[in-house]
Amino acid sequence: MWQKKGCWILLGIHLLILCIALISSGGIRGLKRDWSQAFLEMGERLGEEKPKVALTFDDGPHPVYTEEILDGLRKKGVKATFFVIGKSVEEQKEIIERMGEEGHLIGNHTYDHVNLGQLGKKEVCVQIDKTNKAVSDITGQEMVYMRPPFGEWNKNNDCLVDMIPVLWTVDTKDWLYQSPSYSMKQVREHVKDGSIILMHDYYKTSVEAAMEIVDYLLEEGYEFVTVDEIVLD
């Protein structure tokens, strides 16, 4: 009983001190102005959109490193886009299933990782169609986006393949240098709102680099999205 009374007494003392402070600093009107300004500033912050960035991986799925990347992305609550090779898809069906279940976007990277610019029309269609079928047989969904190996895409292919080609704006060169510090340097120097970052889920060093890049961009206030949100924005 006395404990409850003591709490009420302490509360009354704190309220009295607060009232005295209000009077000395301009009274209730001053408090009202302060709170109004605070809510206005909060509303402005809530209305601001975070800069968006899409993290993309080519050449998988790899039986080890793709899984490690998926583990890291899941822990950090980040979605990415994976441009997969058809023949690897048929060897790693469980990984493709996991990508779809965890909300990542799956794109086409041809069946054999060939330069489409050096193929005839029929061969281009075979490379794309075989990969589309391999993925859709697993996920039950048709793929819309594709990334041509080496970035080689002939505009004339648009009438052959009913897909949206997606290139990149930031190249980490993770496949070339296999250096997480170099990949991070590339991102720091070139990333901006709407960037599409190119990586590969085929190297151990790329796993480390990807997680460092994710942490850095989250700290910088970026929101990770799949490429469809950037391409169609």
C-alpha cells in the first residue's frame, strides 16, 4: 500500500518539476510549438523515400557459395536478383527452389553462358528458352528478366526473345580481382540511387564482399530491391 502511495508521490513531484520548467521556458504554448515542430519534422522524415539499389549475382547457382550468400541475405533481411545458368539450374534444383521461396528474383543468364552476340537467331532462342523451361519447371513461374553474358545484347534479339534485358551500372569486378576490398571500393565510388550492382555467386571472396557491401549500404540508408523495382520504376 505504502509502495503505491510512494509511486504516486514521486510522480507528483516529477509533474511539479515539469510544470515549473514549462513556465520558465515559455509555458504550455512553448511546449505545444516544440511538439508541433517535432511531429512536422517526423512526418517529413517518414515521407522521404530511401535510395534504392539492386544487388545482382551472375553465373550460379553454385553448390556452396550461392547457399552461403542466401544464408547471409536471409539474416540481413535483404532480397537480391540471381541471373542463373540453365545447365547449373538442373544440377541445383533445391537452391532454385530456395531462391523463389525466400523472395529473390530469378533471371535468365543463358543455358551455357555463351556470348549471344556471336550466335545466330535460332541458337539465341535455344539458349534462352531452355533456361526458362529449366527454372519454370522448378518454380512454376515464368522468367521475365535476362542478363546476356558479357553484356553482349543485340537489339535485333528483342523481337526474338520476349524478355527484358538487364545490364548493370556498378561492376564490382569480383570475378576478376577476387578481392572484397576492391569490390567495396567500386561500390563506394559509384553507387547511387537506382544502381544495379553486378556480382557473381561463384567465388568464395564474393560471399565476403557481398556481405560487406550489404552492411555498408544498409548503414548508408539504402533499401535493397530486386531489379524489377528499378527497371520498371
